[in-house]
Amino acid sequence: MRLTCALLVVVLTAVSMAGGTVFADETPLKVFVFAGQSNIVGWLAKVSEMPEELKEEQKEALYFNGRQWTPLAPRKVQGQGFGPEIAFSYKLTRKLKEPIGIIKVAYGSTSLAEDWSPDNPKSRYHRLLKRVNAARENRKFEIVGMLWMQGERDSKYPKMAKAYGVNLATFIDRARKDFKSPDMLFIAGRVNPPKAMFKFVDTVRKAQEECKLPRYAFIDCDPLKKGPDNVHYTTEGYVEMGYRFADGVLKLLKTTKSGGTGQ
């Protein structure tokens, strides 16, 4: 009887580690959500151009592929590319010294005003929420932060750009509520597409800079390397973006623990 019980424990542990059903006594995984446009997808990223330490699977970072949790790696998954989440996870797991999870839903050429609007039941926001809820069926987790790289589409149109600040605050508040994570950190990548094509980018940038919600911050993407179109980042750019997102999370976590506002 003792042998049978011991064997059962081993089997259940193995299932949990493989991304199967997780049991009540498991410590919740710290999860980070990546969402936005093509620069979260990773439009120009190439495995061959990644630093050697980022090419392999990350055993301490799990990626939810829509069905199960698997080790994070820079590969195409269900049509999605790899972007800043690779470098982000590599740095953050080493700083936190514990496993993390990644949930990612991103689509190129999408606007916050329409395509990501929580008020539109057919929007990408609700696809993201569906992915988050599906991930909850696989294991216990808490959403610690959301990383957002989006705004180029809204920068093309004056009405969308003008409304970006209000739409961003609404989006963050709704995500914190729907993700059941009222204290969720939120970090936006400040967009910088060429003004010739994106005439109202300064309005969107200002909105990203001036968001006053607690536990919000933005990262400066201006120095990051881009490809020939001057819109999408290179592999090197995505790597640096990931490191900057990780630094942003660590800074907000430190501020929050010390009793600051996190702004």
C-alpha cells in the first residue's frame, strides 16, 4: 500500500511538471502577459541571430500555447513569432530566482481604439481573455504583470490618437478586473514609428508617457535597432526590448514592495 501511494505521488508530480492538471497545494506560477501588435509578435526575429544563451529552451519559463504549458523557446508557435518575451524571461527568472509563465496574444496592424477594445466582444482583447482563462484550467497562477507593445496603428488616425490616453487607462483597468489581478503591473513600450507614415505618433507617445494609473510604467524603445522599414525591430532590438521590459518589472516590484505608487 505504501509503495502504491508513493508511486501515485511521483506520477502526479510528473503530470504537474509536464503542464497537466495542477493540484491544490502547488505554489501559483507568476505569469506575465504579452500583448499588442507586430512588435510583440516578433515580425523580424530570427533564431540564427539570437545570442547563444537565448536559443535554447528555458526550463524556468513556461509558455502557454493554447493547450498546455511548455518550456519557452524562440520558435514559431501557432503562427506567432517570438519577440521580447525570450530575453525578458531569461533575465527575470535569474533575478527572481523562481519559475515564471508567459501568455502571449498579439496581432499586427491592430488598434487599441477598435481591435483591442474590451467593449467589443469580438475584439482581440476577448481572444486574450479566452487564452488566459484556458491557461487557468491547466495550473494555478497569478498574473503579476502585462507587457504591452502597441500604438502604431492608432498613430495613423487623429481620432484614435486623441483617444489613446483614455482607451489605455480603460484597457488596463478592465484587464486587471477580468484577469482577477487588481494589482497587476502594466508596462507599455513607447512606440516610435516614422512620422511620415504615422502622423499622430507624438499624441500616442504622450499618452503612454502620462498615464497616471498606479503600477504603470513605460520603457523607452527609441534606441532599439530597427529593420529597413523603420517600424519593426531587428532580433537585436527585440532582445534589448525584452531586457528593458524585465528591468521595468523589477523596478515596479521594488517600488510596490517599498510602499510606493509604482507610477
